[in-house]
Amino acid sequence: MTNSDTTLFHGARLIVGDGSDAIDDAGLLVTNGIIVASGRIADISAPTSARRVDLTGRTIMPTIINPHIHAGYLKGAATDADNFTRENVLDHLRRFIYYGVSVVQSLGTDRDGVEIAIRDEQRSGRLHDPELALLLSASNGIAAPTPGDGNGGAFFAPDAILEADTPDQGRQRVHEVLADNPDAIKFWVDDRNGTKNKFGPDVYGAIIDEAHTVGKRAIAHIYELDDAKGVIRAGADGTAHMVRAPGPDDELLTLMRDNDAFVFTSMSIQKMLVDGSGWLDDPSLAETVDEASRQTIRAMIESADPEVVTSMKDGYRILETGLRRYSDAGVTVLLSGDTGVLAQFPGFTEHRELEAMVHAGMPAAAAIQSATLLPAQMLGLTDRGSLDVGNRADFLVLNADPLKDISNTRNIAAVYIDGSRVDRDNLRHTIAKRDHA
């Protein structure tokens, strides 16, 4: 489809993405990549010149938006700083599009401005490639220093994270990051099981305050309940993880709801050992991850200490209960893959995350909204996230209904970006060629 064409997609079941009921025998009328009509096909009047695409028996939903990734570090089965290159970041963006993930935000682990450069090229139009997910970036995050050791930030990139141990240093670090015009300010409050230093309310309060002074969101990596309460009291816009044991309490939930703070789910990264190795046999994963990489992860899972596995399962049950509590309390829940770390394969992870959310007790329609419209709103993307009139025509065509079985989101018939069908066969070959380079 060229940008001057008008196309009517008709006959499918339509999931708008706003949590409303699905529409049967629906239509999307798209002109110049923009939705000009959406709803029951009987209510849509299309010009006689419009191209028609029959999607009878299929389901349409918006493409997925993931506001929590770490681009460029995962290659094959290895997460390593040596993997971080412009080429590997672009490879991740292709993998996202292959699975219908159209927007991602990388949180705090950029190197040498690579992510920022790609983001700026996309925004200016110099890098216009519909086979690349739109990239947002928090540039370099901030963590407390641990003298004589790496900080408590991302384990795979402590050297890419700025350090601060006083309020003045925290403010200074925010201003250093602002030189890149980041999409958010990311900071870590984590002692990594007592092995690292973490800053307290005086430092993270200064970071949050300085970020807000210049109109940037401040997103906190936390695991502990007291830390979660502290950063929200200090004004953090959201937390990059749900609270682990003992899970969120009423005070935290009230704080987050009353302060309109969001929580990222980040469940599937905890689920790798919980599920065992069977998930590695999913045919849709094999489309972008080679056998050797899958076998490496399989060996790691199957050789895990049984006590560690038991502990992970106990912790995961707390996450599932926590997700229900956040959701039931009215806290804004946003899908988060923490993609690009360990076995969080770009694109596939987001579908596993959706499945984890629904299996934890979220209704499928609410989980899809948390993966589409709500993250778009949080990121300030007013032209996408739902299949409403006036939005970009970015959508997945599925062979089966995810409202009946959420795993159907990865049973993909087609991906459309800006109203044009992505050549997934060619994209898969491009990905495989890079894997074997």
C-alpha cells in the first residue's frame, strides 16, 4: 500500500485497545497510514476506489508498546557489554517489529550516545524504516557508587551508569544526562542483596526534583517495599518493577493511586526458571532465536539448583498476587518486559509478559490495554496505542482471538505499521543472516 492509497480492512474481530468490548465483523478504513474510520463494518462508508483486505476469521489489535527494555546487550544467549553496538541495537528493533512491538523505551544503559543517535535519526526522518521499532531512551541512568566495585545498577552495564552519593551530585548527574534530551530519567535504588550501596531519600529526592524541574519523568528501579514507598513519596512517576516479598501493601497502593504513579510489571524475567524449559519449544520463538541459543538457555534452566528454583517459584507467586493488588487498587499497570536481559528475547518477551499478566489474574482486555494504550499515554504518544480514528494504523492481525486465550497474541498472521504490511518473511531472513554472520 502506498501512502496515497485508502484501504478498508474488513471482517475481523477488532480489539481497539482501550479496554472496551471487542467488535465483531469490524472494519478499519486507513488513508495515508491514518485510521479514518473504525468500528462495525456496517457503519463504515468506504470509497469505491478503496483497496479491500478481507480479514474474516482473524482478530486485530494494536501493536504492543514496551516502556522498559535494555537495547543492544543481548546477542544469542549472552547478555554482555561487548555486544552493545549500533548494529545490535538496530537488530533488536527489527526483532521487536517482527513480533508486532512498535515502540520501546530503553531505560538507562545507553553507551556512547548510540541509542540517542538512533532515536534522533528516527525523529528527524533520517532513519525512516518501518521495519524498526520506534526507540525512546533514558540515556544513562544514575545509581549510588560502591567503592572498589561496580554499582548496583544494571549488572551487565555498571560502567554505563552515572554515580551519585550526595544530593548535589544527584542534581549534577541529572543535568549531565539532560545534554542528551532523554525521554526519562532512570535511577536505581537496589543493594543487590546487600552487596552494593544504594542512595537514600535525600539523593533520589534530589534526582526526582531536578528531573521534574525540566519536565522529565523520573522512573525508579526498586524491589523493596520501603524503597517503593520512599520514591513515590519523593514524587517518582513510577517504578520499573513491582515490589517483591512481601509484595505491595495498602499504604503503597494508596500512595501510587493518589499520586497517579505507574508500575511496570516486569514479570517474565522472573518466570524463566519458574516455567522450566518447555517455553523454549514455542515455534514462534524459533522464528527469531537460533537452536544453539535456545539450547544454551535450556541447559542453564535445567541445571539450576532446585532450592533456587523453589525460591523463585515462591517469589513469583508473590508477584502474581501483587499484580492483582496493584490492578484492583486502581494503580496504572504497564506492561514491562525488561527485554534484552538474560532470556528476555526482543519481541517474543512482550508476548510472554502478556501471558504472565493474564495468568496472574488480569482480564485479557485489561492486559492488552496495559500493553498498548496505557504505555502510549504514559510516553506522551498521542497518535498510537489504540485503533481509534485519527491514530496511526499500527496493528497486529492474529489468527486466533487473544481474549479467549492470551497466548494467541503470538499467533501472528501479519503486522501493519503506518497502514503498510511488514514483510515478516524478509525480516526473518534478515535476522537469521545477522545471527549467522
